[in-house]
Amino acid sequence: MDRNRKWVPGFEAVLLILLSHTTVALEVPLDLPQPPTITLQSPKDYIFDPRENIVIHCEAKGKPQPSFSWTRNGSHFDVEKDSKVLMKPGSGTLVIDISQEKAEAYEGTYQCTAHNEHGTAVSNNIVIRQSRSPLWSKERNEAIVVQKGVSLVLQCRPPAGLPPPVIFWMDNNFQRLPLDKRVSQALNGDLYFSNVLPEDTRSDYICYARFPHTQTIQQKQPISVTVLDSSPDGERRPGFMLPLGTTSTQMVLRGETLELECIADGLPTPDISWQKDGGELPSSRTSFHNFKKTLKISDVNEADGGAYRCTATNNLGTVHHIIKVTVNAAPFWVSAPRNLILAPNETGILMCRVSGEPKPQISWFVNGVPIENAPEDHSRKVDDDTVILSSVQSGSSAVYQCNASNAFGYLMANAFVNVLAEPPRVLTPPNRVYQVITNNPALLHCASFGSPIPTITWFKDSQISIKNGDPYVIREDGTLEIHVAQPLNSGKYTCIATNNLGIKENHVFLEVKEPTRILKQPEYKVVQRGMSAVFECKVKHDPSLHPTMTWLKDKGELPDDERFEVGTDSLIIKDVTDEDEGTYTCIMNTTLDQDSASAMLTVVEKPDPPTDLELTDQTERTVQLTWTPGDEHNSPTQKFLIQYEDLLHEPGVWINLTEVAGTSTTAQLNLSPYVYYSFRVRALNNVGYSEPSQPSRQYRTNPAAPDENPSDVHGVGLEPGNLVISWTPLTGFQSNGPGLEYKVQWRQKDVEENWSSKNVANVSQYVVSGTPTYVPYEIKVQALNDYGSGPDPEVVIGYSGEDLPLSAPDSVRVMVHSSTLAEVHWEPVAFPSVRGKLQGYKVYYRRERGLHETEKETKEEEQVLSFSGNRSEGRLPGLQPYSVYSVFVKVLNSKGEGPPSPSKTFETPEGVPEQPSFLNVVNHGMDSLTLEWGPPTNNNGRLAGYTLGYQPVNYTSELGPVKVMTFLANETTVTLGNLNASMLYKFYLSARTIKGPGPNITQEASTAMDTTRIQPTVETGKVRPVGPPFGTVNTSVSEDGAVISWEYFGHHKNVYVEYIVENSKEDWKKEAVNGSHSHLIKGLKPGMSYRVRVVAKDAADPTVHSTDEVLVAVPAVPSRQVDIATQGWFIGLMCAIALLILVLLIVCFIKRNKGGKYPVKEKEDAHQDPEIQPMKEDDGTFGEYSDTEDHKPLKGSRTPSNGTVRRDESDDSLVDYGEGGDGQFNEDGSFIGQYSGKKEKDTHEGNESSEAPSPVNAMNSFV
């Protein structure tokens, strides 16, 4: 603070008190008196195009509407006297027509003034200048001749234009000259060569200047440059061409862009670098241009001042230049003055806080007049940048101007002081609804105006007073802020504006919504070209908001292509192409928020085929193949497959040769002789193999001897006395040359020393005849061609042809282990008699007869068991007990079987019998069952008898104790007595020999039902019933319904009685009767006939058992109720009631015809109560009883449009006897409408009047 500044006592305290009038800028409603405010003005420096009209803007608001005037160059500018100047109606904007005038005549400094009865506002000084694009001065450029390597500057020196032109260099063909580190254009437009080269020689170096306002281009005369190479300049250290010397200075204004430039010469061309001494370059505002020869720092501030060092370096040395930068500042606002709205006797303050370098001078004006020249105002005190207004009075409104200036510019601001006495008003529209998303800030506005400034208070739901503090903040402008809105903050809010002149309230509403969230984001997709891509985007949002989903591709709109299908929560791209690749974003927008998610689509395809196949490094057996890979289509190549075609041996057939890694582009190929090679390459990625490349040129290899011999050499005799030698022949590719043959060699192993041989061609086998039977031979096959033989072949052992064995096995004997298993032994035959490769032995055996039989009528089929290898025993399983068998043995080789051994017989001992052939229950008694059975099919010995076991089964499938009986072999029937009636029994029967009992045969059966009592149904899920489950069905009809009874022998768990009306198409009705043999069907209609059946079924058994249908006729039952209409007492009562009604009707009609008055009217005439209105002459209604509720029309009645009840011809009616009732007679004389009390009751509530019933009520009670 300036220590020389004079402060009045307590001035700091006054500033603190008045600060509230400077913190909030209030807008005065336009319907209230206020001084002018400038709302629009042209920039301070206005350069106009002479081809267009000059438009100088000046708009202002105020109450009353301001009037406008102008000054030009400090003097009044009379707009009305100049026909070329037009001021727009309702504003101060000037439009100057310069189409036929010299534009220079209107250049100058203009200022606009807006005035009304409350003050005067002024605009900035607006400097109007015409844009200029002058021609280049005529000059003659001398041709420049320089030696190679020297530096050179071509000067541009464009004409001074307004604004300055843009400079660039081109040739005669309007092509820009290429710039680089060696050749660059300086900021002033000159062209610098750090060193020249012969290619810089040209005659058309032309500098062009483009003037932006007029869009015109001027050009300098061409400059010719010739570079000589006769005595070139040698390499040299760097030196600075611009700026010159070691140091320089530069001034820049705060907020502008600092441009520093260093251009150096040298050979080789130097590199430029920058640094700031004692500090760092501001990285966020620093950029390098012109190959780092220009340093730019944007938005300069005071900290950017200092020394900047540029360094030029080549391999011969380094040079530095320091640029000292000074930062000055035109005036800039720290705090501009704000409008003041003061109530009478209030105090306010205007502050004009500015800064700049050098420090700006501040001047105050009132209504455009310097404050020292303005009328004296004792309430006003000026102290440098502050004006204090104390105890202002009505009529002292004015506009104050603050002007701050220094050598680099000025600032000017208007601020009015408006003295008003105005009660509060709330400017925010009433009942505004604010909607925010949960966890976001909410701002509830309460824009208000009043003088004095109103105090704002807030209430929630008209009850809760809101104070500053979490979660609420009340701003200075009255806005209520909720930092983090939650659903519980939803509701009605009331703001109240109060000053000493009144109070005003306003209601707003806050709705806190759920945020929009993408639950399932789209995922990265790799899709093959031609397939479909699906992106899902599932969203959760507030139910009251209506979201819209938008899909973008690479931050732009989706292509207009029907292949793109946008669903409610998905995007489908059909028939994907390479152009569809990119980033897809789904954006879910609501009116309050949005959420978005992105995913990449990568389109892949099989690789393009390799190209440019080339063969190099050729030798007899190798060659190197190189190629250029094709496009991988976003899927890396995994490997390359090299294939070849043998044009000599297999033209048109491509064979895989080798594979190399996907990163290789060469392959060393091993070749075979005598092949006409052609190569091609295929690339493989994740999608598949590419198409083959174009074939390489043909490469032929020279013939040579075979590299290999035939494979799979075998020697096998197919007939006795021969040996067939076979092999897999070589292919033409393997032959290595013409004249391919095979040298076949053989000799008997361990017998012959010399090899027999035979050369053959175009075959794959050779037959050697006259060989001994089945002897080993050593065999080899060698390939040879016109160029030599293949490698020494391997020796293979083969055997000559086999013959049938000569001998049979000796000493055959049998060992019987059990009634079903025997073991055969024999002596193996001698190896020479096998006459071939021993395969094994075959044992033939047959059952001749049973031991209890004398002779088998039909012979059984012979059975054979084979035992491989050199065996001498074998087992015969599965024999039949108590039988005679024969057996013999043969030896076996590859040719066939030898002669049989002598047949040998043996016997098997007894075994257990098979189960009896059948078991039947032939007679069901109430307490007995008769069983019959048959003997086993095979006794397997001497039958000793039978064993029978049986036990009862109850309805829960539980088994009772077993009783056992034995029988002789000749017994096949038995009757079991003393059994329980209606009981299920299970039987087990087996036959036996001396070896024991055989397997059981089982059966189940039930005894007959005892009709004297009802037995529960036998229930089992395991046993099927024997015979039909139902017997006889009986029916009878009682008073309670139809009784159905039946016989039942089954065991099903679910038994039902079903019935249906005869000839009906309805579904059968079903009633469960489990555990019973009778059932009562209730609810049958008398006089109807029913079809009835009993049904049994079980979940474990799909079969449904049913009785035959029986017809049950239910007779029509005579009613036992007494018909009340025939009773004497009832007839008498009805007659008495009818007589009473008749008497009442007669009385009513008599009274009506006589026209007599009722007591109500007499009572009115007697009392003459002044509050009781007489009957109206026009409609005849009683004034006292004309309650509007009493004149509501009944359903079905009609009322006049005036709401009164219409009378018939007679003035007397039954309506007159009520207290406001509106009942009437129909045209036929019948009465309608309930006579009511003073107020009609709802028809659902009934009439609950406590008054005595009227005659009409009595009548209605009998209707």
C-alpha cells in the first residue's frame, strides 16, 4: 500500500461494511428506472474493408430508453447532417455507406454516448482505420552468384499493409519452396540459407505477400540464384545470421505470445536448441517451430521475463546467443467496478482495481464528465481507485466511468449508481422443477431484486428452515446449493426475499434421479471380413427419464448403411468390411446425464498372398527363396508354407515342401535331382491360409543316382515252392534320373552264400520259384538309374510258401473238473511237420447224448475253440452236465489245418436242474389256491423232486413268513388250504437233483374276496395283478346319492369312481376311493341318468384298468318343502295388506280432487315468519324448502334447466307434503321417488331419517 495515501479515520472499517455492495452484481429489472448500460460496442481497433460499409456498434439499455450521440476525434459528430451515415433506430449503432465516398474521410477515433434522465454511459474510444494492401515498390533485383557452402539471405521487404501481410516464398509455378533445417523463412519473411548447394540454383525465388482483409496477394520481382561448385567453401563452425551479436533484447506484453528466433549458418548445417537461464521453459505454453529455430511461449506473464539462450551446434563447434526478454503489461482488471443499487440513505462503494507495467493512472468520470469537473456532491468521496457514496438520496443516480491507462493501453468501464426504494421481488419463475442426478450438485435459484437488497431465507417442505452448513450452502445471490444431492433431498423448497419494504416468497421443486449407468459394456471384437459383429450395451436408468441411445464410430456418426442395425441395447454390423474397423461408442443420454462406453472392432481376414518370389544362391541340391509378405489384415502371420510343383513327373500337383516362421521372408530349400521345380508360398494367420502366391520361375535340377531304395520290402510265399518279393516303388520325384530299375537279390538264409539277383523295371514285386517249403530267405532290393545305383539296401528276412501240416497232435486226454468244465491236453506236433508258421491248435468237441439217454436222435452242432501259439492244453467251458462228449485236436498254420487227432470221449457229472418249465394257479378259492407246474426242460441229472415256498403279501407290499413244502419228482400239482380270503400270495418253486436245487420260478395269486366284509385293496408297486383286477360292479340309489360297490383283485395304489351325465360331452368327474370296495356318489341331480365306472391305475404301471360302464338313473325326488303360497295364514296376511293399501290410495285421491291444504301450508299462514319466503308465483315452489340439494333429479326423472321441479296441472301434489322432496307421479298415475328428509341420502346408505314416516313412505314400503 502506498504510504503517502491519505485515509480518512475509520476508512478500513467503512470498506468492510460496504463490501457487500461490491460482491454481488444485481440486474435491475427493465421495468424499473435505471441509468444506461452499454451492452454492445465495437472493438477498440476496428480495421474495415473499403469495399464494405462501416458498421460501428453501440447498444445500451436503460429506463427510460437511452438516447445516443457520437464524437469523432474528440468533437461532436452530427450524424443527421451526413447523408451517408445512418444510426439504427432504438440503438446507437452507426452504418456508414462508403460505396461512393473516400473511405479515408471516415477514419478517426469514435466514442458513443448513451444518456437518459438517470445518467450517461460512454463507450471505449473506437479507432477506425481502413485496411491497406499497397503494391510492391518497383525494383530491379540483381542476379546472385555464390560458391557452394556459403550462407545466403534473400530479402523480402514487403510493403507495409494494414494489417501486416502473411509472407511465403514460391516459384513461377506457384509451388511453395521446400523448407528444411538448412533453408528457412524468418519471421520478417526473409529466406535464409545456412549453406547453399548446387540444387539451390534457380531463377524464380519469388516472395509473396497476402493481405488478409482484402484477400489480395502481391508478389516481389523474382530473384535469381546461381551456386558455383568451382571453389566450394569448406566446413566451418556455426555463426548466427539472426540476431546478430552475442546478445539482444526483446519486449513482450503480458498475455501476448513471445516469439524468439535464432538462425545460424555453418557447414554442416547447425542444430538449434533453447534454454532459459536460471529457470525452466513453461512446458504447457512452449512450442518450437521452423525446425526449432523459433521458440514460442503463449499467454506470457511476468515470470516469463529473463534471459533465453539459443545454441547452434555442428561437429566443428558451438555458438550461443542470449536474448533478454522484458515483460510489460497494458492495464488489466483486478476488479472492475460494478453497478450499485442503493436505497435512500444507504452507503455504497465503487472500486476500480487495475494492474499493469508500468503502473496505470486511474481517472474517474461522472456521466462522461471528469469527476473534478462534475457538480459537487458532498456524499461522494474519491480516493484513488475507490469512490465512496454516503447516505445517498433519491435523484442522485448517475453513471461513473473509471479509466486506467499507461504507455501500452487503457481500460475504461461504466458502473451506475441507481438509488431506488423497491420492495422485494423474486425473479426466478414460480414452481420451477429442478432435476438432478444422485451425487451431483443441485442449484436451486432464487434470483431476486429489491432495494435495499433483500435477505434470502430458504425452507424445505414449507416447514424446515435451511441454514448454511452441510449439506446446504446459501450463496450470496440467494442460490441454494446442495453439494451432493441424495433422493432424500427431493421435495418442495421455498425461498423468501425480505427487506424493510416487504416480503416475497417463491416455491421450487427438486427431483433427485437415479444415475444412468451402462451395466454391460460393449466388448472388443475381432471379426472376419464378411461376418457379423454384435456390440451389446445394456443400461440402467431412472424410470422417469426417457433415455436415447446413440452409437458413434470413431467419435462420428455411424455410416449411412443398412448393414448397421441399431437395436434397443445393441449394434449389429452385418457383412463386415475393412472400412468398418474402428472404435464404436454407445452413448446413453437422458435430459440430465449420460454414460458411454467404447469398444474396438478389428476386422481380420486371411492374409494377402505373398508377392515378388525370387530364387537366389542356387546349388545342385539347394536354393534360397525370398518373397514379400502380403497384407496381414490385422492378424499376424504365424507361418509361411512353401509348396512346389514337379512339372516333369506330376504337373499340376502342388506338394508341401517346408514351413518357416511368420516373421521370415526367406527360406533355404533342399532340392532333389532331376526335378523341374516351380515354387509358391502361402501365408497363415488366425483366420486361415492365404491364396497361393504366383509361382516362381522354373528351376531344374540335374539328374543323379538314387538317394534311396524302395521301402516296405517283404518276402512272402503265396504257394508252396515260391517266394514273392514285393516293395513300394520310388516315385518319379525320388528316381533322381531316367532309367529307373530295381535290383532284386535273395538267398536262403544260413544255406546259400551267393546272392541270386534280377533287375526289373516298372514293377513292384518279383516271384522266385522252386523254393523249399517255408524256409527263411535273406532279401534286398536296390534302386538304380542311368546315373548310378542307390545306397546299399538293408537285408530283410522272408519265408518261402507254406503247405498244410502233415501230422496230428498225439496223446489227447481229457480232465473233467466239474459238470460244466473240462480240460484237454495233447502232445504238440514236431516243427518240421507244421510246414509253415505255427498259428496254434483247434479243439473240436460235440455233445453226443445225455447219460440218461440211450441214443441221441439228432446230433448237436460241433463246437470249436482255438488256442494260439505253441500250446499243449486248453479248457472247454459251458458244458452240459450229465452228458457224453467227443473231442479231437488239429494243428494250424497260415496255410490251413492239419489232420485230426484220434477222437476222445468223456462224461460230465450231474448238476443242478433248470427251473420248472411253468407254474400256474388254476383255481382261486376263498381260502385255497391250486397250483400246477411242469418239469425242467433239462434235468441235468436224475430229478429228485420239487421244493415249494409261499408267503402272503399285504397291501403295503410287506412279505409275511415263508412256508415250505417238498414234492416227489412225479408230483406236479398241489392245492393249498387254510389261506386267508382276499389275500395275495407269492410262490417260489424249484426242482432238485442230488447236486441241489435249481433256480426258482415265481408266481403271485390272490384268494377270492369274502363278500361278507370289505377288504382293503392290496397295494404294491412291484407286483402285477394276476388276471383281471375287477369283478362284478353293483349299484343302488339312496336318499343321499348313488352307492357303487365292486369286486377288486388288483394291487394298484390309485382307485377312482368316475361318472358323467349320460349323452354328455363333458369330462368325466373323478372321486378317489383308495382302500375301499364301495363308494357313495353325492350331489347327483334328480331325474338324471349317469354313466359310472371304476378305474384303477398306478404311476409305476402305465396300464389303466377299468370296469364296464353301468347306468345309474336318479329318480325325481318329490319336494318336502311346504309351499307357503298355499298356506291360509299367508293368504290372509296378503289380503289385509292389499286392503290397507287400497284404503290409503282412496284417501289420497279424494284429498287431491278436493284441492285441500295440508297442515304445512296452514302453519306457514299462521306464523308469517319473515324469513320464510312465500310461494313463488312463477313456479309454485316453497321458498323455505328450495334447498338446491333437495332438487337433485332422481334417476329416470326429468327437471327443468333452472333446477326446479315442474308441476302438473294441479298446484296440489304429494310433493307439497314433504320437506323439499321431489317425488312425482308418472303419467299413468304411479308414484315414483322416495319421500325424503331435508337432505337426500345416498341410495347405497338408505333413508335413515328419524322423522315419522309419511303416507308416501308407508305406501312405498309395500311396493
